[in-house]
Amino acid sequence: MKAAVMNKPLEIEIKEIPIPTVKEDEVLVKVMAVGICGSDIHYYEHGKIGRYVVEKPIILGHECAGVVAQVGKKVSKFKIGDRVAIEPGITCGRCSYCKEGRYNLCPEVEFLATPPVDGAFVQYISHREDFLFPIPDNLSFEESALNEPFSVGIHACKRVNLQPGSTVAIMGMGPVGLTAIAAAKAFGASTIIVTDLEEKRLEAAKRMGATQTINIREEDPIQAVKQLTNDVGVDAAFETAGNPKALQAALSVVKRGGKLAIVGLPPQDEIGVNVPLIADNELDVYGVFRYSNTYTQGMDFISRGIADMRSLITDRYPLEKTMEAMEKARVNKKESIKVMVYPNGMP
């Protein structure tokens, strides 16, 4: 089969590699659509994210969906021809985190496209049965692949215990920020205020359900959010940009007793924050690492039309042009929102 292999940062080569063999509890999936994620771009550009370092050639891509091509002898939930969404992190199922239901914290997790684990820019991938989910008849492969970033927003909403009628601010309108709008909407938020510096992304935010948009090139986001909330602030703020200024702004717009979810990962390890502000206002700060137990709920939300996920897709490439697709996602943030790669032919 063909695979797009990153030999080193900023260099991807199409190679022929063996089709993976399927273990008894695994399914071989013919990969039909893969979304390019911000983490893929980080690895492609810098070769690392925090403690995860690319030390040998790796295959990127983890937002994916496809068709069952083969099943292991112990597989009972799927048959050849079934359409499936792939949850990319395979966990041990035995540790205390897995047993508590917080399997995203499993120390033995093998997550697609996180070094040293290869990802989904391939024609076929083998994956454990319990991390595959049936695609509803009314959903496309692309929409199902986008359940992965959508799951991050769902998990953030669960972390802050978002309630119906809440006011939310989301800083940064990359794909995770945009799908977080849909998640906040699904959880019943009545006011969803978003910020970004690209007008195209703010327009996309309105389509996803944002009630107010703030272009930070033109307005101070803190003052604008305060004005929109009668100087009270929001019940919860999500920082999804991985930007120090966005994090500080998110912290500043949370109301007294409110909540901050840190979703985006900044390039540096340490960022200055106003600790007296956190203590004096008794703010709750939540780290958000991927997600757990979100995939079924996410597929249900998307299939019920909570948001138009397809509208986020701006660029489409065949597997042979994966490097071109990565470059487009890396350098064209003004125009591109979600870039999709199709390992087995364009739709």
C-alpha cells in the first residue's frame, strides 16, 4: 500500500509499505478521509510537541474514517463493508485511569501520529475493534473524521460541567475552536462569544453557531467580552489557540467563580498568568487532554445536524499530494480551515 511518510520536518515522501496484518481483536480499515490537525502541522514543522519528539520517520494523520476491509477472528461488532470512524488513541483498559473512565490519561496509550506511533496517511490501517464506531447512514467520511476534533470540544464542555443557558467565550477559531462552538451549542450554551484575527474563520464561527464574533485586529477582546456581558464576564472560557495572549485574555474574561479550560498547547512550557486574579475570583482552571467517552455522543450530535461540519472543509488532496496539503495547512491560515487528505482516491 501507499503511505505518506515524514522522513524529517518539512519533508514527506510517498512510499510503498506492507499492508498491516490484523490481530484477532483488530479490524483492517480502508482509510477514506483524513483531516490535517494542528498537531500534525507542529510535528511536520518542528518535529516535536512538548515531550513527544519525532526521532525516526513517522506517518502523520489521526482524524480519520473509512471502510472495514478485514476483521480479526475475535471481532464481533463489525463486518467487511461497514463504514467506521476511528478513535485514534488505543489504551490499555487495565490501569486506574482506564478503569475510572479517564482513559485519555492512560500512560500506555498508543495514539495515532504521536511519536513513535504511525498515523493514518496510509491506504489501510489496523485498529482495535473497541476504538471503532459505526458511521450513521446520513454522515460522510469527512464529517465522521471531524468527530475527532469535535470530541475535544465535547470533552472541554464536560470538564467545565457546562450547563444549559451558560455564557461561553472561545479564544481561537482553528478547527478545534470552531468545533468547540458546536459542542457548546450542543450542551445548551445560550451565548457563545468567539475571537480570532482572520475574518474567514469568524465567518465560519457564525455558521457553527457563535452568537458574537470579535476580530482581535480591530477590538480588544477583553473589553469586548466585558461589554457583551454587562461587565460580568462569561461562565466559562475556552483557550483553543495555544497562544499566550489568548490564554491571558481568556482568564481575564471569566466571571467571578467561573471556569477556564486550557485546550490549546502553546509552543513554550511556561506562561505568566495573574495568580491573584485566579485566587481572588475563585476561578476553576481545567486542563483538557484529548477526550474520553465522547465518540458515540459526537457522532450523534453531528448526525442530528447540530452544526455543519462539512462547511469547515476548505481544501482536498489525494494521498500523493500529502506534503502539498500539509504546506497549505501550515502557511495558508488566512484561507484554509480544514484540509482533508483522501488515501484511496478523491470523493
